[in-house]
Amino acid sequence: MKVLSLFDGMSCGRIAFDRAGIPVEKYYASEIDKYAEIVSQDNYPDIIRLGDITKWREWGIEQPDIIIGGSPCQGFSFAGKGLNFDDPRSKLFFTFVDILKYYRPKYFLLENVKMKKEHQNVISEYLGVEPIEINSALVSAQNRKRLYWTNIPGVTQPEDKGILLKDIIESGDTDREKSYCIDASYHKGGNEKQYFEKARRQLIITGGSIRGRNPDNPTSRKSGLPTEQMLELRTDKKTGALTTVQKDNVCAMVGYADINGNESIKRVYGLSAKCPTLTAVQGGNQEPKITEDLITWRKLTVRECERLQTVPDGYCKSVSNTRAYHALGNGWTVDVIVHIFRGILNVK
């Protein structure tokens, strides 16, 4: 097939064609993120790169058999600002439509996030098909609900492969069956509430201590530098030496209890360090809560995120971890796309 991939990212579509057993004669890719292109180039040097989608009338490419893409979702996402079609990134959907109308390929596929029904209906009206919602959890260890608009026939829900988070992590254990959705901002962390409610089991949280450090150079011992009180975490599941100084060995918060009340009484602490301060007010769920699970918390590795997106191990090795997390978060869960593409093979 001749493929035109818009908003191509790191070329998850190309992986999917290969994995589905559909030969690719030419693969045209439009992308402007240079780091995603570095990943793509490292794995598929034969891809024909077109650059900016807004210059599509200058491309002069051969007639594609299929056009695929996942237009920018920030304006549609429930986690975004809710600008929807007024967001300039979301307006690129209409560029996708213009290209689709111009080439009129046999097949098309558009992926996007779950969104308000009114905006979903606008996309459906322009594309002439209703989307199918597929959760990547069926084919991977990640909860990732996405909408897929396509005219590829016979697309249904994929069978549940039963892949759990414990099946793909490189080391350690987990208390979750599926990972939270990996997004392009995964490498940034988040505030305390986001940290534990959305990114838990993706960051190491263990016992540690609080030290006065220079924020610009925390490892420096040079006297006279301005200092801040900073939390220094341990990664070995051990505590520091017990001393009479409370901050030499602080407790490790490992999650939130599912109980009613303010945030402070929901905090759950591990056994790898000291208990939080006891107060005179006890009862009513206000006593400190601990867990006997000494498993540490850590950020998922790049390789683990590759497995969550079902791309080959080492696929993102050509860029830094930060760029790899970003590319993976913007990418597709490949095996979902494989499942959809296999409908092409069933056409007689």
C-alpha cells in the first residue's frame, strides 16, 4: 500500500502495517516534531518525509491508498482547557479533512481522545462515520481510551490479551493491574495530588531525609551558599540511621486511602521510615495509616513505556529519555492499530 500518515509522530502507523502483515510500498509522513522524526528515522530510514501539514498542497506525492493520522488532541481533551475547535491545534482536524477530500483514498483512519459528544458529532459528520472507542487495556497493560474513525470494514473490539502491568515492568512489583494513561507530559511529574492520584506506581517514593541544600547545586557542600530544605529520597527500601533529629529520617507517603475527609487524613505511609506525627485527635479515620508493602514507587522506564504502547523495546533509543517519554505519550498503542488494519486483509 501507499500510505500517507499525517501527524505521524514516531511512525507508530508504520510499525502497525508491518505487524499486521500489510506490505508498504511507500510511506509518506508529515510531522514537525524533530525528536519524533529522529526516532522514526532511526527505525525507518526509507520513510518519505513531508514536513509541515499546512504546506500539503506543495507535496506532489503519489495517490495514497490510505490516509491515517491522530490530529492534535489538546483542544479536545477533557484534561485540557476545553477550547475545542477554537484551539488552533484542533483546527488542524479540518486540514486532515481537506487532504482526505483531495486524495479520496480507499481507506482512512483518524484517532483522537474522548471528548464532548457535540464535538465528536462534528468530526463524525465531516468524516461520514461514527467512531469506535477502544481501550488500549485490551491489548496492553495501559488504560488508554481513544476514539477511532475509520472506513476500514469489520472493526470490532479486540480480544482481551490479559496483559497486566506486572507482565511488562523490568523489575519490582506493582499493586495495579493496568498503568494509567501515558501522555506527552509524563516526564514532568506533577503536583502532590496529581502525583499520587494519576502518576502513582510510576515514581519511586521511599524513606529519606530533609537536608539544607543549595537548589542550584544540591550536591555541593560549599559553605555560604543559599540553601533550601529539600527532601532527599532513598531508593534502596532502607531507612536512614535513626537519630534524635526528626528530619534525619522522614516518613514516606505511598498513596491515598479511599475514605471520606480532608486530604491529610487520607495519606498512607510506608514502613520504610518514621510514622507521621501523632496528634491528640484520633478516631474518625484521623489516625496515621500505614501499609506493610515495602515496595518502592518509581517512574516507569522508557522501555516499560514502549511496552505499554506496544512498540518494540529500544524503539526510542535514539533520543533522550525526556524526548522518548514525550514521543511515546503522543504515539499510538500499536496493537490497537494492528487490530484495525487487519480489517483490510479481510476485504475480498
